[in-house]
Amino acid sequence: MNPLPTVILPGYLAGALEYEPLCQTLEACGFPARVVPLRVRSWLPTVGGRPITPILKVLHTTLQQTLQEFGTKQVNLVAHSAGGWIARIYLGSVPYWGQVWGGRDQVATLISLGSPHTSQERWTKRNLDFVNDHYPGAFWPQVNYICVAGKVIRGQQLGLGSLRENYLTWLAYNSYLLTAGQGELWGDGITPIEAAHLQGATNITLPDCYHSGRGGRRWYGTPEVVEEWAQYLL
């Protein structure tokens, strides 16, 4: 039995080009893959907590095209960072700004990579409250939820004197604080483990895994890391 095609949904303010190496890695592992063709400017209408409907529309178009291209009824959906909670809206049955996407029957597996499934930040919280109020945890029984977290940086609150030397731990602290309400946690430098996991999902924590690969860091899309979570693709 051939594996289902995989659709890759980029993270917030990221374009498809960043995910082409991940797409190629999945292809090399035997999983046909397509990236949702977003550009950085695609996200601009969503800034400030506005609806992420423009992203959902491109996701929907890509998913339908992939189904048609491969002649299948389902795909796997791999979503990085904010893409994880956006994907959960796409699965849903409750109108989001007047539209129901209902993608749950066409998605066999949802793999979220470093996705902040909770938020204390004013604008993001509006969308995430919608997701978690209507679809808490691994909500749809027909969807295989895999939530992947990285464990590489523990957030620390720092004084100005040590900020330059320990910028990443300071950044992690503030990001974790906005996401989970507590800064001194472990995570991938942007998303703490507690926020990246969902109740009822298959929750995985990978050591030495950063949120993104910028600067040559080992991240969710690094080939040896991909092997850790790609085994869950159907």
C-alpha cells in the first residue's frame, strides 16, 4: 500500500520556500509531499489577531489539488508552528468567520511541529480560544494527532548585563511566557513543550531540536529529525 501524500503548512510569517528542503526529505523517505504555496506577504492580512481565513483558503486549495493529483480521498497534514492550530480550525465543523472548512474527513494524520496550541498573547489568544473551546485536545477520533515538541532551551529571565551572552534563553523565556504563562520551561526556543502537546494526542519530545532551522540549527525539518516523526505518517 502506497503512503498517502503529505501537505506541508508553513508557520506564521513563513513562505513555502523555507519548507522545500523538508518536502524533499519526505520525498526521499518515500512520502510524496506538497507545500502550501504561501509567501510572507500572504500572512499580512492576518496580522494583529485578524482572521486567518486567507491562509485557510490557500490550504484548502492545495489540499484539494493534492487529493486530485494523487487520486486519493485523504492526505497527511504536517503543520509547523502556528500552522498546527490553523490546521485544527481547518478540520472543524463550527463556522469560523462564517465558513465551515470540515477537513477532518480528508486528513488522516495531523502532525504539528512545535505548534503553540495555547497562548496568553492578546491577539493570538482570540484565535486559539476559538480552537480550544470548540475542538479541545485531539478532538476528532478519525484523525491521528501527532504533536511534536523540541527540548533544547530552558527559558531564563535575565538582567541586561547577561542578555547579550544568553539572548536565546531570554528569547525563550519571553516566548514561553506569552505562550504558556510561564517562562522558565523547556522547549524549542519559541514553543514550550507544554504548549506543543495536546491531550489525547501522541505526544513526542525530541532532544536538541530548535523551532526553526535558521542559522543552520537542528530543527524539525533536519533529515535525522524528520525520521523520528515521519514514521507516524500513513
